[in-house]
Amino acid sequence: MAFEAKFFKARFWAECPAKFETRLKRTIITVLLFLGLAGLCGVRAVGGPSASASQADAAQESWRTEFYNICGKTEDAMTFSQEELTDLIRRCDSLQPQIEKLDESRKKVYLERLRKCRGLYAYVLDAKRKEKK
Amino acid sequence: MPTSSMQKGKKRNESGLLLLVLACEVLLLAHSASAQIYLPQRAPEPSEYGKVILDNYTGAEPGSVVFDHWLHRSMFTCRVCHVDVGFAMQAKATGINAKTNREGFHCGACHDGKRVFEGKTIFAACSDAFNSNDRRCDRCHSLGKKGVRKYGYKEFTAKFPKGIYGVNWEEAEKSRIIKPVDFVEGLSVKTAKMQNRKDFSVEAAYPWVEPIDFSHEKHAIWNGCELCHPEIFPTAQKGTMRFSMFSNIEGKYCGACHGKVAFPLNNCQACHPRGPLWAP
């Protein structure tokens, strides 16, 4: 008995690691693949954004945030220094090419709004410069 | 003989007088013609005042749009529509069409069938497929169609305070009968409360014209800053802008709104408080 037990134990330890390693690898890969697939399907099923869509959303969000940050201050235009006004005008100018890339309707509306808001900052800056003279 | 020379002289005098009278008449006519050009035009009925016809596609279905300023100005500030929504101040400069409306711009910014105003859902402007049986189109595309408009001026403004010419909008707002909204979700930018703008008096270009009392605050509340500056009033330097009633009548400066939508230019005392009440 003792001999048999010893024999089996030795055989087990001799064969097991290789078998176990392959099986474990296979299981892990299968589980990961399954989880990945399920995750992908799940996200699609609940309407989650794909990577490219979320990138596009982020790009859109960035111009909008910048637009609102710039043009949301028009009512305080008179309180800004010449440097601040110059910076706002510069930001308007760098935002314009981004808005020009938008679809026709959006471009029409937001370019007009940007033009108005830039015009006001330029107007106030001009007034302040003349006042200083 | 002396009689004939006297007669000749008399004839010469008569023809001279005739020439003088003719010259005076020509001058008078020329003057009145120019005066005709430079007098504010007689204001139409208040219900017709500020009416805009959008006829980009003359004759095409579903017909031209009739836009009444009096209806919308009772609910929104000028700034919301002319700055945030992007309606230009000049005719045909906005580039409005059914597509922009459908995409949620211009009229579609509010008229989207979802937005709720004063407890009512605002009807959607311009459906995808035009159907001539769709009476909804007629609410805006109403030129020449009778009984299709939902609101009539008389009934709608019945409770509003009246002035020398139609509704006294300033008084209506002061008494809180109207509360023009200055923010449209998704379009307007939340801003800090505007600091009070100083009111000031403007000397008239001619000594016989009374000075103008200009309320910067009132104008800034309804219009914001960028609606007037720099497009309508391009410089802040005192004395550099030479504007007059002539330029106003031509639609420049104050005339960009007054004489079209805001109270008419005939309402002298509204700007010149010590001036005449009303010029017909």
C-alpha cells in the first residue's frame, strides 16, 4: 500500500504541473475571451459609446466648453483688463477653425455667435486703449 | 410813348415776379420732397408693427412665414433670440430654413415639441415630411391664410399697459405682467448678473433739438452688450459718432430697432423727454 501510494504520488507530481498549466491557461483564456465578448456586447446593447464616438463627443465637448467659457463673459467685458481682453480675442480666433469644421447648421449659428462675442471684446479693448491715451 | 415804356416795364416786373414765384415753388417742392424722405414714416397699426415675413421660397408650399415680434417679445428678451439663438438683425441674413429648425436651431431652438414654457409644450417647427393637411405648419406659414394664427394682438395684449403707441413694454415688464426670459437651456450661457450700466444724456446734434435721455441699463438688460456693440454702435468714444434723426430713419444707430420693432421714431418724447409728445 505504502509503495502504491508513493508510486502514484510521484507520478502525479511528475505529470501534473504540465497538464495543470495547460488547462489553467486554456481556462483563463476562455474566461477572458468570454468576459471580453460579453462586456463588448453588453456595452453595445445598452447603447454605450464606442471608442470613436466617445472621442468625437469629447472633441465636440471641448469646443463647446471653450465657446461657453469665452462667450459667457461678455456681460463682464468692461471689467476686464486689456491683457485679459487680448487673451479672450486670441481664444476666439483659435476657436474659429474648430467651429468651421462643424456641420452646416451648427457652424452657421455658432460662427455668428462667436463673431458677435469677439466683436464686443475688440470693441471694449479699443475703448480702453483710447481711454488710456 | 411814356405809357408804352411803362407797360413794358410792368410786363418785365410781372414776368420777373412770375419767375420768382416759380423758383420759390420749385424750392418749396424740393424741400418738402426731402422732408418727406427724412420724416419718420407713419407707424403702422401696433398689431402690424414689427411683423416679419420670411419668404425665402416665394410661392412654394407651405407658404411664407409671418413672425410677430409682439408675441415673442412678451416672453423673451431681444438678446435670447438675436444673440443666443442667432437671429440676425437684418432681413435674410440669418440663413434660416426647415433643416436648421429641424436640427434644433433658429425657431427649432425652442419649437422642438419637447421644450416646456409656462406649463405648455412648445410645438415643433418644420416636420420631416411636409403634409399639406398638417395644420400645425399654418401656425407659422400663415401669410394670406385667415384664422390660422393662434394668438391675435388685441386679445393677447388686452391686459398689457398701453402707451401713446400700442403696448408700453417697459411698463409691462416693470409691473411684472410680462417676465421676458433671458435664458434658453442648451443655448444660453449662464453668466453673472450684469453690473449696472450708467444711464447718460446725449446732446443732440442741433441746438433746437432737446437732448436724449438714454437708459443704458434698460437697453443692456433686454439686449445684452453684443447686440448693440460694435455692430450698431461701433465706438464708445464720445463725440466720434455723428448720428442724427436722418441716420435713425435710414435704419442706422437707434433706427436699427426703433422704427422697426421697438417704439417708433415718431414717439419723440420717449427719447427726448422735454421734446414734443408725438410727431404724426
